[in-house]
Amino acid sequence: MKIKTLLLTLLMVGILLFLSGCTSNNTDNNNSDDNSDNGSDDSNWLENYTPVHTIGTGSDDFWIEFPAGSDSYGQSLEHFDWVTDTIDNNCVLFVVHRTGCLGCKEQGDLVISLAEKYSEDVEFHDIDAVSGATAIIQQMSNEAYLYDPNGAPGYIALTGVFTYIEDNGEIKIGWHSWELDVEDSVMESWIKDAIYYYNMYNEG
């Protein structure tokens, strides 16, 4: 009887040790894999990246001229100095929003967080058109609505991204813009595409 009890106790202890060991190892491995994946994605994502968006006039394209749906469809445009001066350094991202505006907070916060995430590859203009903003911010806020994809009336948040693209063998500024909210993963895909194209077509 004592032998049976002893064997049963040893068996239970062995099972508990085995299960706890498996649980511990699985948790450690999962954490390790997650960290390595995140690190790889953060530092090396551009190496094997395939862009999602191409050049065109539709809602999923980088534009060279005013897009379909715009009152100025097909017309070329002169970009503002705050775009052309900063695109020499990196692709350009802006968001027009207003501190205290509940309707534009989500998009404003998203763009700001993505600008921070990709800060080495993006020149970011945080155009906070709050009451009492500086004259420069107010001017940029007004000018940014040149990029309103469907014209007046203009809504906030307004977001725009600019990069270099190739069009018929010529390097030009390609851009895309949105009013109101953009889904997180979609917004990030546009920024990644802009970085990809910039690295491909930037002539220094």
C-alpha cells in the first residue's frame, strides 16, 4: 500500500513538473518569437517590401495631378514651399487637426503616432489649427486644403502624404490625401509605400 502511494505521489509530481516546464518554455518561446518578429519588422521591413499603391487618379493611387472626384481633375498643381523644401530630406506627411476637436482627434493621434514611428524616414508637419495658432500654422492649414481630394467644403482631420515617384521616366512628386478618419493599417500602408518609393526614386 505504501509503495502504491509513493508511486502515485511520484507520478503526480512528475506530471506537474512536466506540465509546468512545458508552460514555462512555451511562454518564453512565444515572447522570444514576438520580440524577434517585432524587431525584424521595425528595422528591416523595407528590404523585402512590396508597395500596395501605384500611380494613377483613383482613390487607391498616388496622384501627380488632381484626382478623379476633384473639381480640378486632371490639372497639375504647384506644391507649397513647406512640401517642396522638406521633401528634399524625406517623404512628407501632414495632418490638419485641432486640439480639443473630438471628431478629428482619432485621426490626428493616429498620424502623429505613425510620424513618430517612422520619424527617420518622414518629415512631419503637425498642423494644429487650434484657436490662437501662429500665423504660419494658420497659413499652412489654409494651404493644405489645396490637397483636399474632393474640394470644398473642407473637413478635419485632413491628412496628406508626399513622395517621389516615376512617371514616364521622369521623377515627380506623388501625393495622396484624405479627409476625416483613415483605418490604422491603411494609413500605415500609405506611409510605408511613400518611404519605399522615396528610397527608390530620390535622386539626392
